[in-house]
Amino acid sequence: MAFWTENFSGGGKDPKRNFRFTVQITGLSSAAGTGAESSIVWYAKTATKPGYTINSVEHKYLGHTFNYPGSVTWSDVDITVVDPTDPDVAGTLAQKVIEGGYVIPANTNVQQTISKAKAVSALQSVIITQIDSDGQPVESWTLWNAFITEVQHGTLDYTSDELTEYTIKFKYDWAQLTDASKTDHFTTTTTSS
């Protein structure tokens, strides 16, 4: 039955809504306090959900073309946040890049570089959750081995009274989708022989 034909007084469910979401970055909780609630990025404005592309490979035989599925490539995730001053988003993001191993090359003795292990450890986990009208999770995306690849600090403009926004781009190895029934998708399952 279509959601718009349901009797909502009888417990019908609303469809998923774009404005009902949270972003959680557990590596930020140390700056904001302790616990899962302190890692909620309450100043998040927009978030792209993970997407993927399944590459294909062609095989030609005589006058025919056959296509085979190839590797799966996950799309980057962009999260736009406003800068509330406390916490200072610019400073927090700079600290995460430093924790990832980046050191300004002030002299020739600086030989440390960014590593994946440090960059992933700095963020810990990135989770985008769509919620219902009661604040309960409808679907949740966990980005595995996520790290920051780009930060745009926005544009200052004397003619604008908009809030200052930053855009953060994340790369990750894969995403795990958990739906409202607590079913995990895109997870490894083993079969016994």
C-alpha cells in the first residue's frame, strides 16, 4: 500500500525525509566531551549519503559484446557544516589533519607524512543516520576507514549575512547500511560448506 493512502491514526509510517538526519564523527567527541551524544555534529547542514559505481568489463567474441560486472567503487561523501565558534570547526578540522600525520615543512628536518592509519584513527568513525519523527533511526550509513581528503573553508562576503559554512570531503573503503530492522547490508557473510 502506498504511504499516502495509509490511515496515519492507525500507526502509519511517514516516508523518509531529507531534513531528518544526524551526523556522528566519534573522533570529535574528545573535543566536545564524552559519549556518543557528544560526537553528534549538531552543526551539520547537509550530508551526501554514500553511493557506489559497479564498473563493467567488455569481452568481444566474433560480432558480439558481453559485459561482466567488475569492481565496486564507493563515491566520496560531502558534509557541509556551519561554524558555531564553539566548537571552532576550523580549528577542530585542522587538528584532525595534524593527528593524521601532517606536519608543516618548516625546515628540512620535518620528514613525517600523513598515513592512512593515523588519518582513519583521527576520525574513528563517521556515521550518517536518517531518523523518523520520533528521533529513531530509519537507516544508518557507517563509513569504514574514512579520512578527510578536502576541506573548503567557504567564502567571506560583505554583502552576505549567511552563516559561515565549511564543506568536508571524505573518502572511505566501503559503507555499511543498517536499516530500521537492524539488518546490516554490505557486510561480509560467510557460508559453511
